[in-house]
Amino acid sequence: MKKIFSKIFILFFIFCFLFPVYGRAVLVDDLREQIQQKEDEIKKLEEQAAAYKKELETTQSQKNTLNNQLAIIASRIKKLQNDISITTAKISTTNLKIEEITLDINEKQDNIDKKKAETSNLLQVLAEYDHESFLETILMQQSLSDFVNQIRYLETLQDSIYKNILELQALKEGLEQDKNIAAEQKKQLTDLNSQLRSQKQIVDQDKQDKNYLLIQTKGQEKQYQSLLDETLKRQQEIEQDIYDLEYKLKQAVDPNSLPESRPGVLSWPIDGILTQGYGYTAASKKLYASGFHNGIDIASAYGEPIRAARDGKISAIGSCGKYAYGKWIAIEHGNGLTTLYGHLSSYAGLKVGDSVKMGDIIGYEGNTGYSTGTHLHFGVYVTATFKVESRWYGLLPLGGHLDPMKYL
């Protein structure tokens, strides 16, 4: 009977004390394996994304014909569908990481609770000894060795309390770090879900653009070239109008109202290649009636996230249709500067008045408006001169512009 009881006790001990630890370890190992599988999947998809990006760049560099424009749209859709797969895999990975860190947080919280209870019991025992005087402690012992042992016991008790306090402090610091990591992962998850919605919207818009193009041209090259000529003519008129209006606004700029022009005032809104600078450039003299470029162009990849160059608030959102900047967003930064982000393929779900932090995603790279290829038009304006005017083709942002490179 005693042997049976002993076996039952051992099984009970394993179930109550060892199984939770073992079970948690199995869960963590399983989560890490799933995370690794997803990260391997993302790596393969990103390799494919590089191939799609190269294909799109090659297509865009070819002669502007109807067939080539349709091929560009098809390449964009292929790239975006691959991007959607990457974003979906990243969402799954982030969810798994949040699950893993949550297990770690729960384990640390359990350990903190146990350590608190243990320390509380030790303090209670020590408090009982504190009620006895030194003389009482001596008289209660049978011998001197008992007294010495009692003193050693009290010292051990105090050491244990001190050790527990240090362990509690370390556990709490670790718990706080885990909570910060969890918060970062949850923010990343929110950004990824927003990115996924936008990517799906861009695919839908590209499909609509393809259908619209086929309807407008009736599938005929001659019709397409005629449409291009008409668009170019109107764009040149619009560009000259923008130049004239902004020339006047630039005269009203007060240099004393501007922050010091130095690198780091603004951060780069996207990682990419600078394809055109500010002012009278070799490209602008060929492309624009005025010959002047009022911002800089940065090329990355179709659908890549565009980020706020500095903390601020969304001061305006608009579209110029198939002319000028296409879809654009403006951010007022509170330091006398307003930044403009043009040719976006999609917005990131923001509205006028929303606050943004430097690095927040505000939109996605595209080539809406009048654009010779996928890129971001990045402009910097003096806030006091910045305004938005309504035109027949949409909302047009205007202002006294500055060279963005002086602040990046």
C-alpha cells in the first residue's frame, strides 16, 4: 500500500510541477520551428521579388507603346501579388513571435509571483525572530552550539531574502523588456496588416487601369500614341503653371523662419536611388517646359512603403489624376517645413489632421500622375507659403520650395 501511495505521489508531483515546465518548453520549441519555416518562406519570396523588380525595370526602360504599357501593368501585378505573399508570411511570423513572447511573459510573471510569496514567507519568519530579544534567544537554546546554529540560520535567512530581492528585480526588468518587445511586435503587426490592405488595393487599381487603357485606346497603338501626345501637351501647360505660381510664392519666403539647413533635419522617406536632383537638371531641361525640378526623385520599387521624413501632422491629401504629382500627401512638421510625397500608388489609411512619427508608413511608391517610371517625388516647402488649390484635374499642392538635399 505504501509503495502504491509513493508512486501516486511521484506521478502527482510530475504532473503538477514538471509538466507545466515541460509543456511550455514543447510549445516554445514548436513556435520557434514554425517561425523558422516562415522566415525560410519569406527568404524565397524575397528572392522572387528581386526577379520581379528587375523584370519591371526592364519593361519600363523600353519604348512607350500600348503593348509595353500593358506589359508594365502585368509586371506590377505579378510583383505586387508576390509582395502580398511576403506580407502575409510576415504577418504569420509576427503572430507566432507575439505568441512566443507572451509565453515568456507569462512564465516570468509566474516566477515573480512565486518569488514574491517565497520572500514574504521568509520576511514573516524573520519578523517573528525580531520580536525576541538577544537574551531570550540565548536562554531558549539548549547549548552554545544551538545558539551558534540559530545565529547562522538567521544569517542564511537574511541572505536568502537579499538573494530573492535581487532575483525579483532581475525578473521584473526582464518582464519589462519582454513587454516592450511585445509592444513593438504588435505595432509591426498593425503596420503589416495596413500594408496588406494597401497592396490589395493597388492590385485592384492596376487591374482597373488596364481595363481603362484598353477602353480608351480600343486596343490600337495609334489611339494610344494620340492619348500620350494629348497628355504630354496638357502636362506641359500644368507644369508651367506650377512653376509660375511657385516662383511668386518663393519670393515670399522668410529665410529667418527656416530651420538650419543641415543633414538630419529630415530623414530619407524611402531607401532607393536618387534619380533626379533639385533645380535645373539635365533631365528636367528635357522633361519640363520651365526646365526646373521643384523636388528630388527617389526610385526604389513599385509598392514599397513611403515613410514620414519627420514627426508632424498630415496637412493635406490629394490627387492630380494622371497629371503632375498624381496621388500625394503633405506633412507639416512644426519647424517651418512641410514635405510633399508624390506619385504614390496608394495611401496608408491616414487622413488630414492625423499625427505621424518619423518613419511611420504614409503611402506606397508608384507612378501615378505624370511620371516616366516608378519613383517618389519628394518636395520640401516653407510651411507659411504652402497651400492647396483646386484644378480641373484635381487638387494641386503649391508653395515656396526648397532643396530637400540641404535637410536630408
